[in-house]
Amino acid sequence: MSTEQPNNPLHGVKLADIVEYLHNEYGWKELGMLVDINCFQNNPTIKSSLKFLRRTPWAREKVEKLYLQTIK
């Protein structure tokens, strides 16, 4: 399975796991400053953030980029 996309560090990582990790690492307030999107700034929850990120590719890209920077 991992040989299908050997150069993709996000292969096999769920969006829910990414959001949970970032929330635990930074908290909502700092996460809202690092990634300037409303789903992290106004009454944020994991569920509402996932719903928004799944429908909004540009926002998802920002979150994935922050995740990759954080885990390195």
C-alpha cells in the first residue's frame, strides 16, 4: 500500500487525525492565527472544522502544509 505513493508524506493520514494533532499541538487560538480561516477562529470544533476543510480545497492545503511543517 505505501509503495503506491512513496513520495507523498500525507498518504494514509486522515484529515481528522491532522486536525486533532494540530489542535493538540497549538490549541484553537494559535491555530486560528497560524491558518487564517474562520473554522479555527469562530466557535471551532473538530467536527465543524472537518466539514469545512472537506468542502474547501484551498483551506485544506493550508492545514496540510502546516501539519507537514509541524511534524518535521
